[in-house]
Amino acid sequence: MNITDVRVRKVSKDGKMKAVVSITIDDEFVVHDIKVIEGEKGLFIAMPSRKAADGEYRDIAHPINSDTRSEIQEIILTKYAETVEREEAESEADSGDLM
């Protein structure tokens, strides 16, 4: 399995959810609505989920094992960090243009 594309959409409001991500696997399969969450121990991902009749949330797509989850999380969080850095650099460049 190769993750061939990662698209990050930052969430502008304050809160624990920092971004919503879509990944493409092997240029053939897309998983939307993976969330980047800021927890007590740092950033982590939450797979897409749906609220069940009993009120619990259940993943509707998820890795089968922890190694795959770790691999996906590492790729997503790296791309998220790159996106944040790029946006901050663009913002600094834009504010420098005002002077």
C-alpha cells in the first residue's frame, strides 16, 4: 500500500480539531474525512466515523493493524506540519508586503 496523495484542509475555528484530510491509496482509492486532532499528548488522527443508533461513534474506514495506522498517521501529520509551515511563511511574506 502506498499513499499517493494527501490533501489537508485546515480548520480555522479554535478547538481540538485542526484539519480534515483526504488520502489517496495507490492512485486508486480515496478515504475522506480523516481528522487531525490535538490531544493531551500531541497530534493524532481520527478515522472517518458515523454515530450509531446507540450513540457511540464507529469508524467507517480504518486500518486493520497498528503498524498501518502508525504509517498513515505519520504521513498525514508530516503533510499537516508542512501545510502549517507553508501557510505561516506565506502569511509572513504577505505581511511584509504591506510595509
